[in-house]
Amino acid sequence: MSTRREQGLGKKQEAGNSKSSARLSAPELTEELAVLIKTTLADEMTFHENASKLIKDSIKESLAPIEKTLTENSNILRSLSEQMDTHAKKFTTVFNKVDSIQANLRKNETDTARCWEEIKKLRENLTEQEDRARRNNVRLVNLPTGAEGGDPRGYIQKMLPTWIPSLRGSQVEIDRAHRIYSNSTTKTQTMIFRLLRYTDRQAILEGARKAKPSLPAGTPLWFYADYSTATSKRRREYNDVRARLRKKGIETFLVYPATLKVKYKGRKMSFETPGQAEEALAAALREDGEGERLEEQHVDSDSG
């Protein structure tokens, strides 16, 4: 650029020098001006190119850190996006597994409920079968230990007509008899005996209920039907309400397996649970002005 300018200045000086010697002609002047304009334009273009390059380099240098940061951020975002996709797939898998587990749990709950229902039925059937196996048995309570000697079967068969007059003249046959073992040293061991005929068992229970047999010393003898543990437990649950009603002179009896029958002032009532019996009888007694005394007896028996 400086060379061209120097050349131009040299030409101008030469032209000036030539002016001093002689005037330029019009064509020469035009040519000189054209050369001068061309030189100026070339210098200006060179200047613009250099300035543009300098500006571009400066901008590129300034934007380089930003571009680097944007690239890094873009990579980070891409990585995060990939991780989110991975987690989304894992979440979908977990959600499907949870849904499957919940479905299995619901099925298991249904199966468990059905199993418990089956177990309940099996227990009821087992209890019924056990009760059937014991249907000819009778339990004798309060007979002093050792009174039967070495022949419990013969002793019971001999004494039954004495204890229960309604059996006199009947041919009651006992299959076997034995004591039930007990850890208690103060209570007599219950005697249990098996009859050959169910009708004999019924005759003994009904006759004992009417005769209320006792020993010479006045100790009462109690004859009970022999039931399975489950049935006996259900029947014992009525003991409290039956005892309180008995004190009031109200007749009660249990029907197999554990239904309470009550006769009260000409009314016959039936209850499947002790709670039902408590509520219904309390209401009936309140109507007759007896409810408060029954409740007082209940409180006294609980406190005792």
C-alpha cells in the first residue's frame, strides 16, 4: 500500500515539476486523474479487507469461549437427556413390575380368603366328625377319685339306676369308661364313659336333668354330653348368662352345636351367640321391670 502511495506521490511531484516546465494536455490530465483514483480505490479496498479481517478475527476470538461453553452445555444437556430416557425406561419397568406385584397381591388376597374359607369349612367338618365320634359319650363330674375301684365300667353300670331312677329296668350297656387326666390336685378327675347306644346317652342326660343325683354326702353329680374342644368352648360361652337366668328361675337349654333356647313367660327364644342372648333378654326383662336386677347380677358376677 505504501509503495503505491509513494508511486502516486512521485507521479504527483513529477506532474508538479512538469507543470513548472509546461502545462499538461487534457488527455494527460485525465490519465493522471484516473491513475490517482484507481490507486486510491485500491488502497481503500485493501484497508476495508484488512479491517474486516481484523474485526472477524476479534469477534471469533471473543466468541470462542462462549462457543466452547455452549458446546459443553450442549453435551451436558445431551447426556442429561440420555439419562432421563434411561430413567424413564427404568421407571416404566418398575411401574410395570409394581402393577404386576399389586395384581399378584390382589390375587393372593383372594386366594388367601378362599383358603381361609376352606380351612373354616374343614375345621367345621372336623369338629362335626369329632362330635359324631363322641355322640355316645357321657361326662360324669364330681365322682370322687377312686370310688370306681379297678372296674370303672362295671361301677358306673351298677350305680346308674341308683343315681337316676328313670333308668331302673333299662338295659343300659356301657362300652368302656375311664378318668380324664388332670393336673389339678384339688378337683376330682372327670369320668367319661361310652355307651353302646345313643338312645341310652339321651336317657341318662334327660334322667339326670330331672333327678339331680347326688352322693350320700350331698355332693351333686353332673352328667354332661361329651363334645369336641371347639364345640365345648362355644357352649361354655353361655355359662354366665345361663347362670344369671337360672337364678331368676328362667329355663334355658343348649341345642347342638351351640344354640341357646330360652323359655320366658310363654315365649320361646333362640340365640346363636351369648351377645344376642344378653341384649334380647335384657330388653325383655326391662319390659317386665326385671332388667336392672339382671344387670346388677351381671356386675356382681364380674366383680367376684
